[in-house]
Amino acid sequence: SGYFQVPLSKEDRRKTAFSTQNNHYQFIVLPQGITNGPASFQRVINHILGPTRWKYVLAYIDDVTIYSKTFEEHLIHLNEICQTLRQARFRLNPDKCEIARTQTDYLGHRIQHGEIRPSPTNINGLLNTKLPQTSDEACKFVKAAEYYRKFIPNFSQIAEPLRKFVPTT
């Protein structure tokens, strides 16, 4: 896990402490499951990637995407990011790396040929959802569909009959 590559400062380790019947423990690296873990990890990865972010690399937690206009440019970008991560003592899991792809699924979207579209898997899941029978099911469906509202013309009007089931915040 990328989290385990982030050391905790000595003064923050006590915040992760827990006790068992026989002993008292505290993490020395960022553990998974703590409330501020995702935000902390995101800050670390944003700092590491620095000025390359939004130039040719994006990171959401431990999903890093490098994008380029040409294959040659991609090799340069890939090399730079690998060097940057190596200097920060971050290791990659080769089994989870996809390199030089012309298409990728990222955060529920398919990115291909300069276009961003909803992930076909997620859309099929929405299309195959049973007709909501309870207000809770209707609320869940609207919230799931809302994620793709920018791809659905007149989404507000289409979803209006189900809106009464969605609590306002």
C-alpha cells in the first residue's frame, strides 16, 4: 500500500496507538483506515509530484495517471515521474501498473482519444438497477446517476420525480 510508504513523525505516532490484552502499539507509518489518512496521503503525493501535476500527471490517492501527446513524450514523462517517486522512496507495484495505454478507466470514467466518458461498467450497473421500491433505493439510484449528470442532458428534469426521496443537506 502507498500509505505504508509514508512515515509518521514521532509526535503523530501516538495518535494511532491502540492496546491489546498484552501490549500497547502505535504505527510508525501511515495506516489505512484512519480518518485523515486519505487527505494526508493526497497531500504527500501532491507535494512529491509538485509542478508536474496538471502538466502531465494526475494523482488521486495512490492512482497516478501520466498523460502525453506522443509515445516519445510519454516515455520522457514516465521516466521523470519514476525518478521523482524513486527519489521520494516510493515504490510502485508492477502488477498494478499500466504503461503506454491509449485507453484507461479512471474514477468511474473511460478516457480514450482525448475524450472522457462514463465507464461502461458503471453505466451498465445503473441501467440494470431494479426499479426502486423504497425511498432509500430511489435516493441511492439518484445519487449514483448524479455522478454522471454532466453526460445526461436535462438531468435535473429527468430526475425530478425521484428528487422527493433525496434528503437535502
